Amino acid sequence: MNRSTAAALAVLCLSGLTGCVGHAEPVTRPVPSAATADPSGVHREAFLATVRQQAPGLSAESDESLVSLANQACLSLRQGREPGMVLAALNEVTTDNGATLLGAGLSAFCPEQLNKFGQ
């Protein structure tokens, strides 16, 4: 994991959005990872293509970093975090590219969470 990914995950954890710190409620059901939810990798590749095309500011991030951030956002939403807080945390760690990362991540890795954004 590179430094910018570690920093991004640390900000999400410290903000309490991913359940890393200060989250008393346990996750009651297993949450599939991108690999198990998308064994063929089709959704992962579509996610990466979208992010790379629409958020050139994230070009220095590795594919693994971007997928990890998207999965952390999905996990936060599944754990009941407020959608606006998840987006704000992503914007903070991705220099205002959070909406692109979140939209592509929801579509690829947790489409059941799209309804939280009025979709």
C-alpha cells in the first residue's frame, strides 16, 4: 500500500466513517469484497476506466488504492453512515474527486447503496 492510500484510509478511519475507530455497532452480515462480488473483474475494470477518465486528479493512485477506497465507502454506507459524510471524507482524501470515485464505486461494488443518494 502506498503512502497516499495509507493516508486516505487513515483519514476515513479517523473520521469514524469506516468503523475503524469509535464504532460500537458490529457488522451483522458478511460484506463481500470486490474480488468475491465481482469474480470476473468486469465491474472492477469498468470502475477503474470511469475513474481514470473522469478524475484525472487521481492518476497517481494505484488501481488497488482506488478499489480499496471505493470498497471502504461501500462498507461505510452498509454500516449506516450518512451518505454526505462518506462523500465529504472521500473529497477530503481525493482532492474533490470523491463524487466520481463514489459514483463509480457504488455502481461497481455496491449498487444496492445507490438508493441512499436518491437514485
